[in-house]
Amino acid sequence: MQPITPSIQRIVASKPRLLIAISATLIAVLCIPAILPHINHPSMIYHIVLHIVSLIVAVFLAAISAAAYRRSGSTRILFMFFGFLALTIVELIYLFNATEDIEEVAIPFIDIELPHIILLAMLTLFGVGVLKVNK
């Protein structure tokens, strides 16, 4: 495994810098394809911005928990990381749904939306992470 470069290590070590880096990256990547096509629909822009901010928070929390797991190696934190990763996936689905890039994703035969199942998995992962007993 390649060592992390000092500049990236400095960003990851500082939570405010990490939040700024994640925010800038996601805004740069998502604003043009997500917001610009809907610039004439103000109500949609607010909805899209809400999902972009939620995605930024989810990615930030996943990154923080990944760094914490790397430091501690605790399985409790690993479950928390996977919970935040599931939240990131759900927010991506909701963002693409809000921008009308994808339609509602439902599982056939049982007619349940995929984000609801992922949210249930996320809550389960958080629960396992919180309730897991350290020996």
C-alpha cells in the first residue's frame, strides 16, 4: 500500500480542512450537472441543494469514521463507517432522483424503494456499532 502524501495527510488530520476539501470537490463535480439544467426552476434548486449538502455531510462523516477506524482498528467504528457509507449511497440516489436523472428505484415483486432498504441497513449498522460489546 502506498503511503499517503504529506499534503493529503495534512488535510485528513484537520477536520475543517477535510470538510472544505470534500465540499469543494463535491460542489465542483455536482453543481454543473445537477444545478445548471434546473436554473430556471427555483423550487427544484432548493431541493437539489438540500441533497448536495446532505451528501457533503454524509461523505464527510464517512471520511472521518474511516480515518478513525484506520487509527483505532475498532469494529464498532467500522460498522459506523459502513453506516455512513450507506447514507452516502442513499443521498446519491435521492440527489439523482431530485434532478430527474433517474426514476424511483423500486425492488420488483415487493415494490419497496431501494433507498428505504439501504436506510434500514444503515440503521442496522449504526445499531450494531453502538450495541457491540468490546472485549
